[in-house]
Amino acid sequence: MGETGKVRKTFIGKYHIFSDVIVSPSRLEILNKLFDSPDGLSYNELLNKMSEEAGIQNHLGVLLKDNIIENKDGKYSLSKNGLVVYYALGKAAMKVKEEGLLSRSYPR
């Protein structure tokens, strides 16, 4: 596989991870809670901090599979990759706000 193929595969992988997070308000909330708790949270601690409990186990499974979070000694925390995703989401949100993208009317 050439250099272009490696770049494409990396981009597609990152896009998949990014889209897995951004499509779910619960996953975004999990990332926020874990970012605010650098020492990690147990499942029960995380559950108590969440606004909704439904499907949390499934969301954690997706985030673990995509290496966005990790579970060490029974505590969930953001992985290094998760921090990259978290900061990228923050940058994207700032860009959306600066550009007023959500306040514009678009033809359908």
C-alpha cells in the first residue's frame, strides 16, 4: 500500500471514530464527564452523572472499541486518542459557532 493509501485509510478510520461520537448526544456527554474527571469514573459513578441511563453500556462499548476511552482498574477514562477526538470536537464546535453555521437557512 502506497503513502496515499495509508493516508486514506487513516483519514477514513478517524472519520469513522469522529462520526461515531458526534451522532450520539450520550457519547458526547460521556466524553464530557470523563474529561471533567481525569482520574476516571467507575461505571456507577458515570451512570450517576449522566442525564440518561438508557443504552450507556452500549455507548461505552462503542467508545472502547474505537479506543476513545479505556477501562483500567474498573475506571473509565479518556484514552490518548479520546483526548484528540475531544479536542477536535471542541475545535469543530468553535468553527460552527464562529461561522454561524447552525443559524443559517439552507435551501432544501
